[in-house]
Amino acid sequence: MTLSLLAEWLRCPTCFRDLRPFGDLILGCDNGHRFDVNRRGYVSLLPPRSRHRGDNADMLDARERFLEAGWYAPISDALAESGAEAVSDAEAAPRRPFSSCTPPQPVPRVLDMGCGTGYYLRAVLDRLRGVTAAHESASHGSATHQTAAHEPADGTAEARALPALGCDLSPAAVSRTIRVTGASGLVADVWHPLPLRTGAADVLLNVFAPRNADEFARVVRPGGALLSVVPTSSHLLQLRADGAMLDVPEGKAGQLEAHMKAFRLLSRTLVEFDMTLEASDVAALTGMGPSAHHRGSGATDLHAADSDASGQHADGSAASESDASGSTASKSNASGPGVGDHCRIVVTASVEVLRLQRMSA
Ligand SMILES: C[S@@+](CC[C@H](N)C(=O)[O-])C[C@H]1O[C@@H](n2cnc3c(N)ncnc32)[C@H](O)[C@@H]1O
Ligand SMILES: [Zn+2]
């Protein structure tokens, strides 16, 4: 991460002017507002009284265990494929730069809102590196040109990185994401005006995470893509069957489409598959979900963490998705609902991957 790459994404949370580097680890605007950048390479631009909570270290550990075991690989594959299609769409347009806030460049700028451990951002960037290398090769008529602007000069993940930003309310999540992806990092609350420049992103990922329709419309450049993963009502049904988990209401994908008025739906892909999970996998799946915020409290609290029946928060914004169990404290023990130490349980994952395009104003 370099400070200037990070600054390219950002605007001042106080006065909304562009941020730029001032010294080694400071970003600032022309109105004199200054922000420290963490030595690990991310900046926190949270509003002073953010009342929301991001995932904690235990939840992130559980998420990392579950995802790195490969259980959701079909989902990350489908998302990465959708990213490649989005970029192909954009490249098919008459030679337009990908982003309005930087000089023309033939690589997409990818933002992940609610990035968690960085698992999905890494999958999408890996796939897009292949797409953009092929594009550069084709447009220059020679494979040697693949080594232009974004080829690793020193072989590090950072040098290979496309311009990417992992954003989350949880500093621990952002820290993990920049470590595994080489992306820049931002701690911010999606329910507030985002400290991101208008039109900064060509591709916005939003995977099982809260979304802010107005801010997403502002941050994605016209013609750019929003890629979202939402659970269907069949997602993890076997773990919900005993009443230990909240249902996913029908029609989440339709709600998202209706809510994102500045975007039009280009494709909707159902990804459904069975997983034969051991108790430890179920425990990880349980531990990475919203109920982990609420250990020691009851089902009523879970409603606050998960989405309500309408999929909306009280302020009218769309609620967060859950990709994991919402089991109550009494049920979310180490082995998970109904799974003994040596038992296995077949659990169905069922999600939709949506690809939407930001319409011109
Ligand atoms: C269910 S997890 C999904 C994480 C990641 N996208 C994945 O699928 O592995 C939701 C993520 O959204 C983050 N989050 C929750 N509330 C947020 C908010 N108000 N603003 C930004 N991020 C938030 C959490 O910290 C968490 O990392
Ligand atoms: Zn300012």
C-alpha cells in the first residue's frame, strides 16, 4: 500500500474535499483536517458517534476457518466470474476510462464494502488480474505488454495488486483484508456518508454485508458494477429447521434490486450446493454469524443484528445479510445445533449473485 494509492479513493469525512498525503502517515484535505494512517496501512474515518458494531476477532477467526476450508468456494467462484463479466462489459464500451477520478487506465478499481476477512475480494482480484492481463495483451498485440503498469516489478502481492480498497466497520477485518489481498484499507460505517470520492469505484462488491443505496450509487461510476451476494430463503435451511435460527425472508434478491434504484439488474445467478459439515465446521459457521455478537442474550436481540422481516432498518436503509447461523445463545454452543462431536450434517448453501450496472444520471 502506498499513501497516494489509498488517498485516491478518499474524501474528507468532515468537509468532503479530496484527501491527499501529508507526510509519512497522514492524510489531509485543503481545509486543514488531518487523519493518521495506521502503520499497517489503513485509515479509520469513522464518524465520531458511530453506534454500529463490526465483527470482532472471534467472529473473524471463525469466518476465516470456515472460508479458508473452501466451503463457500462455489460462491467466490461465481462472484469472481461475475466480476470478470462486469469488466468485460466495461471494456466493451467505447474507450472510456474506468474511473472518473484518476487518469485513464485499463484496470478496474475494485471496492469491497463489508470486506470481512478479504476472502471474496482476493478471489475477485485474482480473477480480474487474468482478465486485465489478457486485455492488455490483446490490445497491444504482444504478450510482453502484460508487464506494463501493474505487473509486479518486485514480485510482491502488493505490486501485483489492482487498485483495490477493502472497507469495513471492523478495524480487525480491514487489517486482515489488506494482508491477504494487498489492497488499501478503510475503516468506515456504511450507514453514514462514506468518506469515498464520487465515482471512485468501477466494481463494488457487497457480500452478505449491509448496503447503503444512495452512497453506493454515488461511489460507483456510471456504467460501473455492483456485485452482491444475498441468501435465498433456502440458505442453511437444515440449521434453521429446529427453530434455532431466524428465517431468511423470501425474495431478498428482489428487494435488493428494487432498493438499488440507480442500478439496473444485468444478471442473477443462483448458486446452490450441499456441504457435509462436521461439528467443528458448524461451530465455525455459527461463530461467524450475527448471533456471535449476541452470546448471552436472546432471540429478540438477534432481530437487531440480522435483518427484520422487511429487510430494512428503521432508518429505511437495507439491512445486513447473514451468511451464517443466527442461532440463539442457548443453542450456539461449540458444536452447533443438533450436531454431536462425531456426527456430520448435510447443509445446503443457497445464494444469489447479482450483477447490477450503475445507470447514467
Ligand atoms: C456477514 S459479514 C460478511 C463479510 C464478508 N463480506 C464475507 O462475506 O466474508 C458482514 C461484514 O460487514 C461488516 N459491517 C457490519 N456493519 C457495518 C457497517 N455499518 N459498515 C461497514 N461494515 C459493516 C462486519 O464487520 C462484517 O465484516
Ligand atoms: Zn476536510
